Amino acid sequence: MSTSEIQEEIIDEFSILEGDRENTIFYIMELGEKLSALEDSAKVEDNIIKGCQSKVWLTTDFNEGKVVFKADSNTAITKGLISLLIRVLNKKTPDEIIDTDLYFIQKIGMNQLIGSQRSNGLTAMIKQMKMYALAYKAKADN
Amino acid sequence: MLNSIDINKIREEFPVLNQEVNGFPLVYFDNAATSQKPTEVLEALNGYYRGYNSNVHRGAHTLAAKATDAFEATREKVRDFVGAAHTEEIIFTKGTTEAINLVAYSYGRAFIKEGDEIMISAMEHHSNIVPWQVLCEEKGAVLKIIPVSSEGELDYEAFENLLSEKTKFVAVVHVSNSLGTVNDVQRIIAAAKKVGAKVLLDGAQSSPHFNIDVQALDCDFYVFSGHKIYGPTGIGALYGKKEILEAMPPFLGGGEMIKEVTFAKTTYNELPYKFEAGTPNIGDTVALKNAIEFIERIGKDNIADHENSLLLYATEKMRAIPGIRLVGTAKNKVSVISFLMEGVHHFDLGMMLDARGIAIRTGHHCTQPLMNEFGIDGTARLSLAVYNTKEEIDTFVKALSNIANRFSKQKQKIS
């Protein structure tokens, strides 16, 4: 699936929740629980995304020209948030990752739901994922 | 005592409480961060800007005189509120943080020398840590820390053992913002006096809850914020003993604080103006008087009684929820409860409660060293004020129980 198709799928899923705050939070937490756990050895300072109030660890791999993301967090909601980003951007080429406009975040009303502090954290996560993609692209171009 | 105040009537005086948040009636349990404002405070702000906004002191016109009278009437009201002997012992500041900084900069730079010791406790707010760290670094003074027990009480014996002739200043929180612990400041002040140390009390969390008498306490400085005692943000006060304030150099230079300025020399104004450079926060200062009058009308004893009954009620109900751990179980507490839920991060807990219209605070509460002592990265905290009710606690406890149930079921599912 393309990143747009995945985003449309997410928008569809969230529309069922009809903007109910509590159900949306629970749903995000459930999504986080489904994210495969990151081994403890990867939960180190170097893998922490700076700019998040919660702890978020992100690791990457480069496999057959595609970036594989893995992540974990010490808070359930944040883990759900990064799981959504991974769902869209995982196993995509660096170019796809760099070029993807993550419009689903606005469409599902995420910023209003999580408030400005967590929104900044979400922005930091996206920035970090795109930075990794840029680094892999630079490496591949060399 | 309890029957003498009608909480529902008091609630009517706080328009902000009468609203729904996320589809549920607002339950505001974040009063240690800031309290809500009664109508009379809102009207005083409005009345000042609509009726007599004018710069204070030196004005040759009627509005300026009216503004000055109202501004100075608040100073007198604050004097009475903290039990000071002289009106000029009250210095207006932006709040607690600025008041502590004023003392650390002015008193600290004039009187603290290399090798002197300054003592604070392990449960201080960052506002009562950082200014002293900066001072110690600059002067080569040493910062000593009064340890705290696992219940969240100060270790008074350790404090007394730390005291020596080297101790020049003790800056300690009267009531912990994170734990609600009421510290035995009489004991601290008495012991500090014996070695000749000056004492500053951080009253940000004691001023809303019980009567303050700085003369009976015999502290040298007492500081508090208006916005935590039902008043506006951006206004607070420093009480200092007159002879000490007189010996202290000015903190900021500028208008209001001078007697005469020439390029050769400036002479400073008298107390309290020496410490109030620039146009002050007139509107908020004027309305602070109404906040104190609100408290006086309800009665601090009545407020304390009501809040204490809420504290006991909430503590008992919360203890009954499986997986809830209370952080800070001191014998003498105000209506602040810090807690953790097993398997649920406090950030998540805060958001889930918010979805039900319940406002609490989560995080380290600007007391990171204290959180480190407890080996945690923060807590969820509810803090109750005079307008809170047992019904609201029931709503909160029900929401908390639902969350606990949900997560314990999930855990069973996984295992």
C-alpha cells in the first residue's frame, strides 16, 4: 500500500470513533499495544527522540532499499502515536518517507486531542524518522 | 465549623467551574498549580481598568490618586494576611519565584561569602533551588540539603546535625507542592536562629490553606503567589523583616525605586519602593485585595476544615483502589495527594481523566530532585480547594477505578 492509502485507512478507522475523546485515547493505546516490543538493549539514551516529554526510543534498519522502523515508549499514548507513524512510514524507501505529507494527523484531529505539548513531541518523532530517511538516502547516493 | 460554609454557594462565585469539559462537568483538581478566581476578583480587575486605570504614585490627578490608594490598600491587606508588623515590610513581586530570586540576589550577594553554607530541603520546588545554586556558584558558598523520609517528611535530626556556625541561610518550603507535607517550620526556624542563620519560608502552598503569622513564626522572609490564593496571576509578595530589608541593596534599578538620580550618584527610595523598580502590576495588585477578602469572608479555619475533610475522604477512597500507590504519606498534610497507578504512566492517566472532564497535574511538579529521591519520574497529583466537593471526589474515584479495572483486565489478558 502507498503511504496515502495507509493514511486513508487510518482516517477511516478514526472516523468510527466520531471524535469521542475517551474512545480515541483508548484506541490509540490499543494500537500501541500491538506494536512489537523493542528489546531492552535498544532502550538506550542514543535511541531516545529528543523533544518528547515521554521517553520514545526509535531504531532503524535499512533492508533492500527500505527503512525499517522499530519504536517503544514508556507511556501508552505516545507508543500509540508512534505506532501510527510507523504504520505509514515503515518499509518505505527514503524518498517516499521524505516526500510523505502526513496529512492524516490533522484529518483525525490529533493535535486538538493531544494538546500542544504532545503535538511538539509528535513533530519531533516525525522529524527524527525523516532524518533517518535522509541519512540512508545520502548513504545510498554515495 | 463545616456547616457554617455552603460550598454550593461558594461554587456559584467561580464562573469557570460551571462548564463542561469534553462533555463532562468540569472537576478542577489542579489547585496547587493555580486556583480559580471568584467573581469579586474578576470584577475588581474589570473595575480598575474600566474605572481608574492610572499609574501609581507621584500622579497629580484624581485617577492616579485613586489607583495609588487601591494599590497601597492591597499592601496593607497583605500585611494583615501574613501578620507582619509594618506595611513597608511587604514588597510586591510577580510571585513566589521572583520573591525568592530577589532575596537570593539582594541579600545573598550582599551578605553571603565564600565557604558559607545555605540550606534547603530535598522537597523544594525548583524556584527555591536554582536561585541558591546560582548564588553558591557565584560566591563559592556551599548548598546543603535537608533529607526527606520515604513518607515525605523532613529529617529534622539530620537538619539539626547539618546546622553549624557556617550556616548563614535556610530557605525551606512551608508546604510541599508535590506531596502536601506541612513542614515543622517552627522547629526549623528555632534551630536556625540558634546558629544565627536567616530563614526564608516558601509559602506558595501554605498561604492558600491556613493562617500565616510571620511574627509568631519569627521567620525573616515569607513569600507567596497571589494566583494560588484565588487572586490574579503575575502578583505575589515578599515579606521581610524591616531591619533586614533596609540593609539589603536594591534588586532592580529604574523608576519608582529612586529618591534622587544624578549621573554622579543615585540615592534609593525607602521601603518598600526600593525593591519595586518600574511601573508595577497595578491591576492585578488591586484585585489581590479582593482575593484576600474572599478568603477572610469564608474564613481560613473553615477553608482548612473543609479541605481537610476532603483530603481524608479522597485518601481513604483512593487507598481502596487496587494498584494505587500514594506518594507522600506525612502525618501533617494539606489537601494535596500525589499518586501512581501500577502499570499506567501518569501522563496517560492524566489524559484519560481529562477525557472525563477531570483536571489533575502529572509530571515532576518542578521538584525533580524530590522525584529522584523517590526513584520515580513523576506522579499524578490532585490538589483540592475550598470549592471542591465530595461528589467531585466520587466522580474522580469512579473514573480512576474504571481505568484501574481496564488495565488490570488487560494485564490478565496478556498473562
